[in-house]
Amino acid sequence: MRKLELHWQILLGMASGVVFGYLVTSWSGGKDFVSDWVAPVGTIFINLLKLIAIPLILASLVKGISDLKDISKFKNIGFRTIGMYIFTTIIAISVGLGLVNLIEPGKGLPQATINQMVSTYTDNSEISGKISEAHHQKESGPLDFVVDIVPDNIFAAMSDNGSMLQVIFFAILLGICLLLISEEKAKPLKIFFDSLNEVILKMVDVIMLTAPFAVFALLANVVVSADNPEILEKLLFYTLTVILGLILMVAVYLLILYIVTKRSPFSFIPKIAPAQLLAFSTSSSAATLPVTMERVSEHVGVDEEVSSFVLPVGATINMDGTSLYQAVAAVFIAQALKFPLDFTQQLTIVFTALLASIGSAAVPGAGMVMLVIVLESIGFPSDRLAVGLALIFAVDRPLDMCRTVVNVTGDAVVATVVGKSVGLLHPPIEKRLKKTYR
Ligand code: ASP
């Protein structure tokens, strides 16, 4: 019997997790059962993925760069990647702004609902935590972002998953210098990183064997910790606006993909589907990164010289789903709390959301921290920030799951497009296998 493809297995795990979560909430003690006995399986899986993220970035990037025949190619890849990331993020924010102004989900929100949200969530410690985290980030100087990319201790950088850009910087420097020394001296290190890269890609395969069980646990836990569905219904228009924007964004990606590479979306999506499903289940593009790298290089066929740079950089700085969400959320809050926004303020949202997506961490809930910065940039009164966040807090987790899928899809599409544009996009896996066995 043919084995079910990985993405179907994961989908099955997710669906059973949701059903199990719903069934369990009707028992007394069901919620505690899930958090004590089921949720840890999901946490272990996320830890395993995070465990291999840094070694994978280091090994694949050093290998990728040291395999380059010509350094100027790397400069090309770098400029195209950053250009594409900025371009797609601006499209995402514009789609979000266009939809929220068209649908106006905040206008009809009844005062009673606003009062209910505010009384339920304003004193929530998570909201005050996000506001103070945003203020802390805002205090840094304009060039601190660049200074932070250069680590003063590579072992310290490698011991922190939040320092991915520092590890990328070190790997690029190491890869370039390997190209600059004699071949004979470079060879042992190249062989070492090559072998490390292979081993870690194999680890991704092994870890992914447990993915269907892990997503079961992750989704069951999401269901049992979800808010009261009645509140979710009241925010239906806002939720639908964000989801519609995210769907449109995926359509934009697939169009760009088709125009540049002539690859059909129907063959592309199943190849990256396991990464998308994990992004949905974990709400973290950083945790999903090893799987995204494996799918894009081995299944889609993007050469590692491209994917090893474009994807880790994308996971840290390219968050189109998050920036689209920030645009919709900021305008929704302004509409609901009757804070009129003129054209310049909407333009400010575009720039701040662009910078915020670069600065957001690739972890669950990071988008909400940056939303505080976006709201402040348009002059939203700081004493009402907690009220604004309270309005959207109930649906943040499900929307976080959806926007993370778009963040990961955007990275995968840009990697494929950049690969094609520099002549480093190979045929997809089924064509390569056919060639080998013919
Ligand atoms: N969870 C998102 C990510 O990891 C970031 C966010 O939008 O909160 O990509």
C-alpha cells in the first residue's frame, strides 16, 4: 500500500487534535489532562526543531557560500533577496490597508462588545507585558539594529535562538574567507560543514516522522486553551478581514512564482505544505525554519547556495503575514475606538509596519508587540493602548497561526524566485528522481 504523503499525515494529526481538544473540554479536568499529558509532546517537538535550527543555518550557509564559484553571485543573491522582501512586504501592508478601509470591520462594533472586551482583557498581564516589551524595543537607537547583527562572541550568539542574524553574519564571513584561502587548506573545513549539513538535514527527516503526533498535541492544546467562542463571533468581521487579506497575499505569491518561474502553484504548494502546516501548528517561523529549508532545497529544487541564505534571513526579517495583520489591526482599533486616521497616518502605518516586520521576532505573539509601535507611530494615545490591544486579544492566537503560514510561504516563494533569477533553481524532486532512475 502506498504510504500517505507527509502533508496528509500532518493534516490528519491536526484534525484529530482539534476533535480531541473539543471532546476533552466537555470533561471536568479535561483541560488539565491536555496541558499535563498531551501538550508536552508538542513542546518537545518544537524544542527538537529549534535545537537543530542554529547548526543547520551555520552548516548550510558555510557550505552554500564556500561552494560558490564566484563571490559576486552572492552579492547578487543578497540584493535580490532584500529587494524582494521589501517589495512583498509593501504589497502585504497595502492589501491589509485596502481591505480594512473597504470592509471597515471596526465601525459597526457595538459599544457593549467594546466594554466587554475591555473589562475582560485590559488588566491581562500578557497585554501589559507586550506594551512594556514594545517600549523597551523602541528605546534602542536607529543603528542598534545593524550593531546587533555583529556578535562579539559567536558561542554566545549560537547559544541563543533569538540571535539568528548574528549566526548568519558569522557564517557568511566564514564562508567567504574559506573561498579566499588556498583550496588545500580550505578542504578539511569544507568537508566538515558539508557532512554536518547532511547529518542535520537527515535529523529534519527523522524529527518529521513524529510530526503527525506533535501537531495533534499542539492543536489539542490550542483548542483547550481557546477563549470563549462567543467573543470570537463578535470579532468575526475583523477576523475575516485579516484572513481574506492573508489568502489574497498567498494568491499574490503564487502569481509572482508563476510569472517568474513558470511553476504551477498546484505542484509547488504540496512540496512546501508540511512547512506551512507546521507554521500553523507552532505559530513560529523560527521553529519551522529547518523544515522550510529542507522542503525548499530538497523538494522544490532551490540550490542550497540560495536557500541557505534567503530562508534564515527571511525567517527573521520577512514577515508579510505579520505586517498585513498589523495594518488591519491598527486601523480596526482606530475605527472601533473612534480615532480618525488621515492619509498621512495610513502612510505612516506602511513604513512603521515594514520596519516592524523586520524587527519582529519569529516567535508566537511577536506581531502584537510590534503593533504597539505601529499604534504609537500614528499618535494613538498611550493611555489607551491596553484598551486597543484588549479589543483584538481574544483572536490573536488563531490569527497568529494563520499569519505565520503566510510568513513561511513568503520566504519559500522568494527563495524560489531568487533561485530562478540567478540560475540556481533545479528541477523539482520528482523530475530529479526520474532522471536518476532512468
Ligand atoms: N508568529 C509569527 C512568526 O513567528 C510572528 C507574529 O506574527 O507574531 O512568524
